[in-house]
Amino acid sequence: MRRLTRLVTEHPYWLLAAIGGVSLVFAAFLPRIGFQADYSKMLPEDDPVVAQYRRTRDLFGGQSLFMLALVVEEGGTLFDLPSLQKLYALTAELERLKEEGLAEEVVSPANVKIVEGREGALLVGPILPGPPESPADVELFRQKALEERMVRDNLVLADGSGAIVLIRLPSAVEGQEDVEARILGYLEDLARKYAGPEQIYISGDAAFLVYVNRYMRQDLAFLLPVVVAVVVLVLFLSFRSVWGVVLPLGVVLVGLVWTMGLMGLTGHKLTMISTFLPVVLVAVGSAYGIHVVNEYFQRIARGEERKEAVQATIREMVVPVLGAAVTTAAGFLTLLSSFLVPTREFGLFSALGVMTCFFLSILMIPALLAILPVPRVRPPKLQMASAEKFAQLLASRPVGVLLGVLLVLGLLVGGIPRLQVESDVTRFFREESPVVQGLRVVDERFGGSQELSIVIDTGRRDGLKDPEVLRFMDRLQRFLENKPDVGSTFSLVDLVKESYFTLRGDDPAFYTIPETSRAVAQVLLLFEMGGGEVTRSLATRDFRLGRISARVRSVGLSGYDALLRTVEEFVAREKPASVVDWYVTGSPSLYIQLSKKLIASQLVSLGTSFGAVGFIVAVLLLSLGAGFFVLIPLLVAVAGNFGIMGYAGAYLDIATAMIASLTVGIGVDYAVHFLNRYRNARASELPHPQALAETFRTSGRAIVVNALTLALGFLVMLLSRFGALNTFGWLVATTMVTSMLGALLVLPAILVWVPEGVYQPWPALRPLWIKLGLLEAANPEEKKEGKDETPRS
Amino acid sequence: MKRLVLSGLLVLFGVWAFAQTADEILRRVEEQGFFGTGRESLYASLAVTIQERGQPQVDYAFRVWAREFPDGTVKVLLLYAAPEDVAGTLFLAHVPKEGATRMWLYLPELGLVKELVGETERRGEFLAGSGITYEDISKGFSYRADYASELSGEEVRDGHPTWRLELSPKTPGLEWSRIVLWVHREHAFVVRAEFYDREGKLSRILSVPELVTDALGTRPAALRVEDLGKGSWAEVRILEREVGAVPDAYFEPTNLPKLQL
């Protein structure tokens, strides 16, 4: 510690130059940071859900869709010449994506192949040979589209009010952010070109991912300056000093460059979770600087010399700030237990960022203070003059205070049973965003904006041609279509039935599966020879595996779970022995199942973070009791958080599940600062009321400023374009305030009954800590033992 | 599949003549057809293997009878020999010198003959996953209309003495920005072709792994098509071919259910 204080005060320029050099190196890697929104790439390779998804993608091609819905104006119809010509022109432009390898298939009413029989002949081809040129063509289109089971209410609405085009991405393109963004840009151009009087909506899971990326960029560019401005404002109001603003903020910005530079250097990308890492770091990291600057200003105000004040500030602040940083980092590091890669990355880099801010607070700020002129410290706006009165109240009426807190807490906890686990991709976005609008239209009118895949494995070559298997798939499709959240389904079954029906002269009795495997095989051959194609998305080339696609509405976790359960029950009941395996996959399935796992893992990591934080505090403060007592305000904050979520109707989802762990990591700082000050005051043999007053006077202001800075910093997320982050922002802000109140109300009220030995350092380790300069010697003997040459004030 | 029979095999069969200039060489290549000079009728047995990335290998086997009639109409009968579930299926095509082709399919399991009213133009692969497009099949190596050719040298390619032809598009917007052909100097087969996409990237390779000699002369044993973009390949192997009279009855749609082949 002595070396450290000497280094900072005697070689501040070298130290600052070194920090500047490292910052330049990290800054050089900032441009390398990209964005990542592909769910499957966020997951560990060996996750069974991902493995299933990737296997399906390899076997059946891309699983991601863009959807383009063309909806005619109120009272209009698609079945008129201009509107239908528009649909054909739009389809022709969309097919260019296929030619450029950007789409695996483009399915539109204008190009979908239907099976027709003509006087002993069979034709598989589009509804019209080309764009309609006359009202007669339009009428022919209307008749055929409405007769065709694969088109009516699937691609064209029966009332003529709209049509939809599906664009399936090639598997090679899926997850390539730049390519998907290019495709979406192209679709948006087309939507602008062809809109009016018809409206054109873009939807599909591929669109969601691009919108997520787009909003992430916009959020980062917009929210970071706002949160910086908020921090500047709070700091200025608190310290009323330029340096009081510049120093903590400087630490955070340099820390941010180091952390983000490290991300760029190691090839990590920003995800929807880590996008707000800079915002979190600015809010959290500024706290350490606040405490250091606050300590220095107080010492200057007491008339200490600059060098002495700087050295004493380092000594005084290193333990509480280290404690705060390590516990916060530990809170973030518990996210490493998550199986979700972005959460792990967020946890890791947040922890690194926090520790960077700690080191910079304890090195860079004192180094700058050592060379800057001594500031003229003005009395802060936020006075703690009432601190002593407050302390007296807490000291004299601890029971009343605790009862009051318990009453409020009890009310809040009453909201916990209302808390619901839910995960709905639409909640990522604000209701007015174009992606949600598109989703609503496609969900409500076209049967679903998401696509699920049900993969059937027969375990043998040509097994899919077995009529028993096809009949099972057929029953499963009909079962699904009867579910309110499922729109339409499609599989090889539809091609077989449609072709067989046509082959038998459109006799409705033959809209069925042929009796033998050979008959099925020959019907399919006829279909292909007639101009159709059994696409890769329906069956593997050897007809061992087949895929049923089901368009589903955005149902969220609970709806998806219910659907999956009923499908499982159906399959268990109906599956023939010739089907050896089956599973459900697809983008929504991937997202929902992952969310479910993530939420569960987050709740587990909450327990871990409590344990880890308590342990770290116990080690740093050399007291098991201290480790225990700092957790009490956190329990209040976390329980309050879940209760508030319950009352507010905020779901426990992929974002909000992280709040509890973050609260433990960040919120513990207040308790650590408070307890450290309090026990120092008690060690100086001050009685409880005076020790409380001293603690409030010295640390109370910094704790309040710290909590307000964080709360306001997180409230900035209300400006995010992600609905999920809006909720996340105000909830974290609330927990910052509740954990501060826990530290300033509950902890002091409890400490009145706690014997001093419970939270004071363990005597056996005191000499070592004093030797390291991490603990203040209580008497001259101890000072001598610890060889602490520079006594603390 | 039917296009394979109708015109694709021109790549695999035929007698080829010496030529000197690039255009002459290309013309000779284009002139080669399934039915070479003096061959009014022919029988062949073929096997096709398709391997797509991430997909199981698929095998087909066919027996083909073809005959050129005096009015210039070429009639082709194709019997599916494998896979087993379509074995016995017959495909019949009448290709007049001018006008539309007529096609029928006989499905033995259903006992039905159906005429296929095909689209006038087909795009995409003729056999799913093969990388061989309908355009390739229908045109063979007919590139003279769209591409300018240049004889860029003589070289030994895969052990064969060849002419090397460089083809470049006459007009922009064509599928290939560059095609390179290696034409056997003795037999005038294309033994290798490379196709470069619009970005100039090698996208597809056609190659002849081996030459064999049968009673009709020397011919490629197989044609292999590799789609480098998709990572798939297809191989068409000629197992047997012979010249001989094929009965008229083979080419009548109404006879299809009765034929004993």
C-alpha cells in the first residue's frame, strides 16, 4: 500500500502516461466491435436445443423467414387488376433475392405451383402463367386461388383483403447480420415502392433479428451520451466542482475504452444483452470515482495538504472501493454460470469493466489529484446536515424504523405471487415499432408470423413414403390447425394428397394418402415430372426425415409451452411404430426454450451471487458477520423488486431475470461503504449514535449520490427502443434506491442490537491487514506490529 | 429427368471431329448429339448418383430407348430401374423437330398413364440437388449464341490432349462471366468445363473422370457436375450403350401399360 501511494503521489505523470498509452492501444480495437443478434450463435455449440436447430437447418435448409404482407385498403380487394399486378411485380422483384443466393425460396401467390388436371394430363405450375393482363385473368386467379387448399387463407385471404409472400433464407445466410440487414433494406425499399393504396408490412423472425441489431446500434449511439449527461448533472449537483465531474467521469470513459477495446481485441460482439454494457459501466463505474473524490474533498475541506490528502484518500478508500468493485464484479461473474453465451460475455466484460474502473479510480484519480491545483471545495448542494438528525432517529427508534420497513416490505412481497414467467419476442420492441405492427397484422390475418418445424424421423430410407407415416403427419397437421395459436401447416402430405386428388380426376374421395408406399413414390414422381419440386424444406433426399412447417402466432413462453404439451400428448397417443423420433424446433422454439432455461439459470445464479458477495465481503472486511449483514439490505431490495414486478405486471423474462443478480452485485456497495465507515467509527470507540452520525456525515452523501447516479443512469433506458430494456431500466433504478434505503435504514437499525465483535475484523488477521495497509491500526501497539508508518486521520 | 434423355446425353455420346479454330471446335462440340450420324435408334443404360452437402446420397438407374423417325421427330422411352419404389415407371417423350414436346408417364402401381403438360420454360435443377440445370440439359454445350470463344492453347488435361477454349459473354447479364472448356483433341469431347459466376468466382465444374471404348467407339464413362457453392455433386454414368432397331410399339403412349421391357 505504501508503494502504491508513493507511486501515485511521486510519479503521477508516468502513471498517467502509462494509462494513456494503454488506453490508446485499446482504443485502436474499438472499431472491431460488431453486433450479433442471431440466437443460435448466442448459444453453446453443444446445447441440445441448438444442436437440434442446426441439424434441422442442415437437413431442411434455412429456418428463418422474412414475410411481406400486402394488405388492401378498407373495402378494397386484391382481386382487381392493379392490386394483383402489383403483387406479381413485387414477387418478381423478390425472386431476385433467390437469383442472388439471398433467398432459398420465395413463396408467393404469384409463383406458387399448384397441381391441376387437364383431360388426362397433369400440370404443375403457377396459378397464372404470367402477370395478369385483363379482368379475365384476375377472375381466373381468384377462382384458382380460392379453390386451392394450399393457397386459400394461407397465401391469399379468402375475402381478398390481402396476400403474403414468404422469403426463406438459405442456411448459409442465416445469422449473417450484414446480409440479413441488406435483405431487409431491400424489402423496405420495395415496401415503399409498392405501398399505396395497399399497405405493406414486413415481419418474420429474420426481420426481428435485423431490427434488434438496428435498434441496438441506435440505442448505443443515443443512450450512451444521455447517460453520460445524466451522470455529469448528478456529479455537478453533488460536488459543485468541475473536477468532481471530470474525474469520476474520466475514469468511467477510460474504463469503457479499455473494456470495449478488449471486446474488440478478443473478437467479441455486442449482443442485445451487452449493448447496455456501456450504459451500465458508466452508471456503476462512476460510483468508485465518486467515493474517491468525495473522500479527497472532505480531507481538503478539513485542511489537509494535497499530498497527504491524496495518500490518505488512497489508503482510506482502497478497501471499501475494492470491496464494492469486487462484490459488483462477483455479481456480474455469477452470470458466467448462465448457459447463454451473451449473458456470460456480458457478465465477464462487465466484471472486467468494473475492476478496471476500480483500478483507475484508485490510481488515475489520485494521480490527477496529485498534480492538479487544490480545489476550492464548496459546500455541496445535497447537504447531509440532517444526517445527524436522521442518525439520531435511527439510533433512538430502531424498532419503529424496522417495523415501518417490514410493513412496506410485506406489502411489496405480497406482489410476488403475481409474478409470471414469460418470454415474448414482441416485448423486445415498443408497440408502435414497425416490426410489432407487421407482426400484429401477420399474426391476426395470416395465421402467424413465426414458423415452427416439426421433424419426423422414420429411421429408414424412403420411410416417409409409408402411408402410415403420412397419415400420422396428416392427423398431426389437422390437430395443429385446430389450435387457436396455429395458422396453417404444410408438409409432404399436402403435395401427395393434392397430386393424388388431381391424378384421380379431382375426385374428393381421393384427397387422401395412397394405399401403398410404391403408389406414394409414384405420385411424387409424377408431381416432380409434372413440374413440381419436393423441396428440401419438406423432406430429406432419401425420404427418411420429413418436416411439417406450422405458422404460429407470437404466443410467448406460456403459449408455446401449452402448445408443445398438447403436441407431445398427441404424438404419444398417435405416433405409429414406423416413426422412430420426432422433435419441434425453429426460431421461436429456440428463443422460447432458451429463455426458459435462462430464467431458471438466472434464479440459480441469484443464490450464487448472494453467497459469493457475502463471502467476498467477509474476506475483505475480515468478518463473517460483516459478510452477513451487508446482505440484509440486498434481501430487502431483491424481495421488493420481485414484489414490484408482480404488482406492475412486469414479467420475469430474459432481461428482468438478471436484475436480482445485478442488484446484489451493485447494491451491496452501499452496505459495504456504510458498514466499513460505521465499524471504523465504532473502532474509534464512538458509541452507536455518534458512530451512526459520523457514518452518515462522511459516507452518507456519497452513498446517496452513488445510488441516485445509478438510478438515473438506468432510468435512461426508458429512452431505449427496446420495450424489454424500458422495463429493465426502471426496475433496476428502483432496486438501486431500495438497496440504498436498505443500507441507510435497515442496516443501521439492526446494528444497534449487534455486538461490535460480530462485524469487526477477525483479530487473528488484523496484523496482516494492517501490514498491507488495508486496515487502520486501533492502537500504537497494533500500529507498531503492522509497521504502518503513515497513521490515518 | 426427361431433358437429360432428350438432349443432355449429347455431352456423353457421339463422334467428334478435328477442328482448328475456336469457333469450329465449339461448333463441332455443339453438333454432337445423342443420335450421331447413322444411328437411327439406340439403347443405353444409365446410373445417376447425387450427393448434396448434409444430405444422404441418392441413386437412380434408368434404361433408355431412343429413335429418330423419318420426319425428324425423336422419340425416347425411359424405364426407371431404381430406386425400387418407382421401378417399372415409364417416361415417354416425343420431340418433334419443331413445336412442343409431348410427354407421358406410366405409373405401374396405379396403372395410370398421364400426359405431362410441362411448362414451356423450366428453371432450376432437372434432378433436385444435382447441380445440373434444365438449361444445361436442354442446351448441352451450346454457347456459341451467347458467348464469344477463343482458342487459348493446347494442353494435356487429366491425361488427355486437349484444346483450351475461353468463352466470354457477348452481352452483360448472363449467368456466367467466364467459361473455360477443355476439348479432347482426338475425340472432341469436352473433358472438363469450368464456370465462373458474375463475381468471377469459380462456381461449377463439369468433368469426365474416365474414357472408355465400347463397340461404338470411345466415349466418356461418366459426366460429373460439381456445384462448388452448394457443395453438391452429381454423376451420370453410362453403363451400357448399343445401336439396334427399337420397335415402334415402344413409343406409343397407349402401349405403355403393356410393354414387357
